[in-house]
Amino acid sequence: MPNVGMALIQISNQTTKNLGKKSTIRFTQSICPDCNMILDAEVFERDNKVFMSKVCPTHGECEELYFGSYELYKKFSTYWMDGKGAHAPNVMIDKCSCPNNCGLCSNHLSHSGLANMIVTNRCDLTCWYCFFYVKKGLEGAYMYEPDHTQIRGMMKTLRAERPIPGNSMQITGGEPMLRDDIADVIKIMKEEGVDHIQMNTNGIRHAMDPEAAREVRLAGCNNLYLSFDGVTARTNPKNHWEIPYALDSCRKTGTTVVFVPTVIKSINDHELGGIIRYAQKNMDVVHAVNFQPVSLTGRMGKTEREKYRITVPDCIQRIEEQTNGEVTIDDWFPVPSCMPLTNVIEAFSSKPKYELSIHFACGAGTYIFEDEETKKFVPLTKFCDIQGMLELFEDKAEEIRSGKNKYFTMLEVVRKLKGFVDSKKQPAGLDLAKMFGNILMKRSFDSVGSWHVKGLFLGMMHFQDKYNEDLERLQRCDIHYVTPDLRIVPFCAFNVIPEWYRDRIQKKYSITVEEWEEREGVKLEDGLYRGLMRRGAGDELAAGCAKSQMFHDAAQATM
């Protein structure tokens, strides 16, 4: 339920108003990409695409593509909901002042769905589009690696969050596996009560050192959030050769994997279907693919931004084309569409439950299953009336809140579930109605894991940048960073305005690169990956997809 009394950003006009060739959708606030001044912004439709426009009195107008399809924007916007908010905020304010004073503040509308902790800013790669790793020689370069006391303090801050204590942690960097004590870091997190821990990694150390993979799994790391940008050496030079070995290590240790492609227009957006096909070939260990349209950092002209800018609908369209229509635009739903399921469980249990209340434009998802005979994808929407099921959940949640007997109501919900599932089209071995029934009656999402064995989750998450920052989205962000000054900062404040958050906070708890090198007795560059698995593979890079075994595996997934 929405947290009544919160000061929201006021939307002056939500009606459609014709302004020449464009139609206003709504008004929000954003920031100037040059000076960070908070500006009024207009979100509008033109040529069936959604744009944002804002004008800085000093630096002029900035217009940016916001959402690549107005039709999909309208569909997704029907799931716009407010979350529970922060009941134990770290920053108390009387009036909303996004993006100032993040931490979480008393006006934030979502609890932490996934918390990130940066355990190092060292990396063994130097990817051109990445803004996370320390670059030696740059003015102001610093080395950030929180100690065990700071890590425990950050975990206590996360677990103190209310009404939902943070329970899902992503270890990130830099490259977390560069820390020799990474297993000890994971153990501290588990000691503080977090159930789910995943590691954001390039997988190189898992490929090179299976024993290290075993150690982090035994320490409590459930899942790898594995960078994977394409099925050819040209699109994914950073870990193309290492991925198969990393997957083997995960198989042997019982570690599940999420592929995480950073999608860049004109660079790798032609291989989204191939990435899904390669995941299909490895569904025993790869349970999801989460595409991330690139966030454009640094000062870029409009022509350069248009070259690289890609949005959630653009990626979805390419996936439909590249899977030969097996996964269509209609199969996708925005992240907050799962809120009705949370609402009915919450009404039944009379206790606050975990929810995903982010803005509808932030991300989307769908589930696909493999037909055992044809090996083609069967999306969840092909055999389940998702919309009807969600409406049932919301209606029954409201009935329980209105005083109707919750036990009889929930039995009615479970009884009706089979009516939304076409059992003839449902993949063999899957009983969707039973799974949802277990979720509802047990009042937990533990049963969701049962369908990962037979299916693949496809996700999409578009993090913001200074050109498209929408403060209404920021207020609803549920992917957060825990920091050593004991704050919880939304992703799209922490990274979009690093001079206010990421760099400012980390510098306070860092040492210089030179001090670190003297203390450790090594040079920063000594930790760079030298491509040991790539020796003799140079001709493959030159040939692009022609000689890539991974490319052929992906191409043959449906043969």
C-alpha cells in the first residue's frame, strides 16, 4: 500500500496536450547534464517515441530519447504504483528534494529490492564504457576497499531498513574476485542475516581458478551476475574465451548464473537473440539473462548519444526479430506488474512483504520455456493469462483489506488459478497454477525457484544517466548502494551524480593508488588480466563471428 503523507514530486499536467509535432505526456524534474541544476522537464511523444526535454538557464536545452515506443510506454504505465517507502529513513527531510540528500530519505517510495556493496574499485579489465574501476594516473585516482568492520556496519544498516529489512545483496566492484579475502566478506554478510548473495563479476577468476569459485560458493554466494556482452569475440572481447570455463566452474559448485549484457546500439545490439540462444544451451546453470541498455556517462554530444543510445523497447523489438518471433513484444511486462501478487500475499498474512515498486519505465521482464520437441521458446504469456491473473490478485487483496474472510478468499484464488492456464500449451513438467498456489498459501516466494530449472527469465533494466534522469523514477528506485557512512543511496543518484555520491563518499574512505601499492608491495597494473586463455585465439577475434564456437553453439540452439 502507498505510504500516505509522503511529499511527492508534483506533476503539473498528466493530460495530453498538442504542442506542434509533439504531445506532452507529463511533467517531471531532471538535472542539467553540465551543472546538475534541478530542472523542470517535459516527457512527450513524437513519432511514436517518448522523449525528455529540459532547459538549463546556463547550458541551454537538452532533448533525449526516453523510451523507444510510445505504445509500450502506455501499456507499462498502467502498472505505475507507489511502494511502502522507507519507514526507518537514514535522512529525515520535511520536503522532497531529489536528488539531494539521498540516503534513504523519508520521501523515498521503495525499500531495497537489491542492495549493492562495492568491495573494491580495482578491476582486471579496462572496458571502455565502464565507469566503475580505478584508473591509475588520473588526477584524484583513489583506491577504495572497505575493511571488515565497515562491511559489517553497512550490512547492519541494510538489515535495519523498515518495513522490509534488506535481504538481497549484490557484491560488486571493480572486480570483487580480486580481493583475497572475498570469502570472508561473504561470510560477514551471511552472519548479518542476508539470505541471497550474488556476485557481479566478469567470471575470469572463476574460469582460471575453480578452487576460488568453490570457496565463494561455500562461503554463501548463491549466484553469479555474470557480464556477457555477446556471442562473438568482437562484441565481447573481455571474457569471450573465459565464459565456458566459468560456466563449468559454476556447474561443479552448484552456482546459478545470470548473464548480464550491457547493450550498446551499433556495438552489440544485433546479438541479443544469440545471447538468449547461448543461455538456452546452458539452461542447466544459466537461469536468467538481464539486459542493461547502456547508461551514457561523461560529456557527449547529441550525435554521439544517438549513435549509442538504446532503450528498453528497442531491445525488446530486437529480441523479437532475432528470435524469429518466438519472444514477442507482447510477452513483456514492466517490473512493478508483480505488485498485485505481493499485495494479495500481504493482505493474507497481515505483514509487510517484499515488493518491486520501481517505476514502470525502469525495467521489464518475461519468462520463457523450452519446448522439449522443437527446442523453440514458449513464453509464459502463450499459455497463461497474466493480465487476468494479476487482476484477480488485486481484486482479492482489496476484498481481504475490506474485511472479507482471508482464508475463504485465498482458497477461492487458488481454486481459480487453473482457469488462467492453458494446460494443453503449458510445457511438460510445469504446473504453473500449483506453483502460484504454493506461493500464495505459504505466503512466500520460495516456490518461484522451481520453474527456473525448466525456464529462463529474461529481464531488462535501464539505469539512468544525466541526459535522461527522471526524478520520479529516482524516487521509486529499489536498487540501492550501501555506503560506509551508513547510508543507503539509490543507484541512479549514486552513479548518475558521482561527484555528490559515489566518488565523494568513497574518496572519504580511500587511500591513494601509490599508498596502496606501497602497502601491498605490488603495482596496480599487475592485477590486469593478461588474456592467458586467449593465446592462439587472435585469429578468432580477427574473423569475428566466423570462427566463434560460442556463436555456432548459439546458432545451433534450435537445430
